[in-house]
Amino acid sequence: MKVEYINAFIESTINALKTMVMITPKRDKISVKKDGESASFDISGLIGLAGEAVGSVVLSFPEETALKVVSNFIGEELTTVDSDVLDAIGELTNIIAGGAKKIFSERGYSFKISIPNVVHGKDHKINRPKDVPCISVTFTSDAGPFAIEISLKVAGDK
Amino acid sequence: MKVEYINAFIESTINALKTMVMITPKRDKISVKKDGESASFDISGLIGLAGEAVGSVVLSFPEETALKVVSNFIGEELTTVDSDVLDAIGELTNIIAGGAKKIFSERGYSFKISIPNVVHGKDHKINRPKDVPCISVTFTSDAGPFAIEISLKVAGDK
């Protein structure tokens, strides 16, 4: 997977959190994710990409980080994870995927994005097809740690 | 959501299980799924749809059903859920979404499908955006119960 693809998602994630959540995350580690190797956190927003680029983006938070992020996002102190919190995580995932889509289209690649699904479950894992590379990027922030995971195949690439 | 959309997914699910898994499932209940109202099972294949129809399809199994279905699918008796089992559930989700896509395109609607992600976690829940209707269809089968959940907005529909 080309570095510029990953950078588009990192850039979009930092932009979205800065402007929508007033949090400036710092990129931590980038790693190739092998199936079952690492767990996602408790709450994961997931959106499918289809077109010249096919894949998915996952935005995954521990519950505590999710609550702080969504509290900032909607401007109200939240202490329990309910469907409004999950909706907000879905919306953020949508904003990040949409931002990356814009960056991709400026570089001549187009894809469409599906609706966000948000998975909630302690220590759930998300498996991808073995033939689609997946890169995990962890972030640290004032709200706590979180990660994005990008699975992507771009038409014409190897 | 129009009944014919749901029927395309039901038809595709029954076809896929009949031909690929040698199991003939029976449709049980159809219900409108409200956020957080009902739990998914332990293992859920999830695929995004993007284009004239936007949404997602989830194929969700209890672990026991998943093991029986995948054992039939690959012709080998399996007793533990590993990444091969999750891959196979992803493949089945892909076949079902692809089958529905074909039925939709014969009726003049086109959409693209993303790659399947498979969520594994006891009693995980999957949340969708509130503005996208979601229909749950449960099935009974010789391998045990399972469900499909279809979230769909079709361009031009209300």
C-alpha cells in the first residue's frame, strides 16, 4: 500500500479532530495489521469504500476516549455510552472517510463511501480478507489513545 | 424501504447457503431494527454498499452456527473460531452482497460493494445512522439460527 494513501487518512483524521472536536491528536505507531494480531478498542466506527479504491476505514476508541471525544464534539458532558454516542462516532468516521475521499479525488482516484456502522463490544476484533493489506495507525491525544485502521486495494496497484 | 429490496437480500442469502453450504435456511421473522434494540450474534460479516443504493449488509451468526456453516462451506469439521473461520464468514457475506447486487442491477439499480469486515466479539452490537432504515431478517436452519440486517437508502426513494 502506498504511503500517500495512508497519509491521506492520517491528515483527514487530524483535521477532523482538530476542527470538529477541538483536540489535536499526535500520530504514534504505524504498523501492518495481521489478522487477529491486535485487538481493536471497545467502540469502532467502520465505513466501506468502493470504486477505484476498495476497502474500509475503522476508527476505534476505548470507551473512555470515545466519551471525551463525543462530549467535545457535541458540547455536552457525557458519562455513559448510549446510541447518541455511537451515532456521533459514526458521524466522525464519516467525516474522516469523506475528508480522505476528497484528498484522493484531488490526486485522481475516486471512490464512494458507504454509511458508517458502529460496533460496540468489549475487546471485539475486526477481521479483514487476507488479500487486502491493512495498516493500523495509533494516536495519542488529550482525550486518550485511539486508532485508525485502513484496509485498501487501489485499482492498478500491486 | 421497499419490500423488493429486502427480498433481493433474502433470495441471495438462501441461494448462497443452498449452493455453497448445502444448507437450506428458512426465513423466520422480519422486523424493523431500532438502534440498540436487538443484539447481533457473536460473529458478524459486514459489507458496505455505495452508489445509487447506500447502506450495509450484516450477516450475523452465533459461534456454534458459524462453525457448522463454515465446516460445510470448506468441507472440514471445525471446532474453534480462528481467522480462517472469520475469513470464510467474510467470503459468504461477499457472495450474498454480490448476489443481491446482481438482482438489483437487473432491476435498474446499481451499487458497488466494499470488502467484507468480520466482527468477532461476544454480544457485540452494531449501530447504524438513525436516518437509514434497517431491517432485520432472522433465519432458522439445520446449522442453527442466524440473521441478516440490511440498512439501505436508495436514491430517489423516500
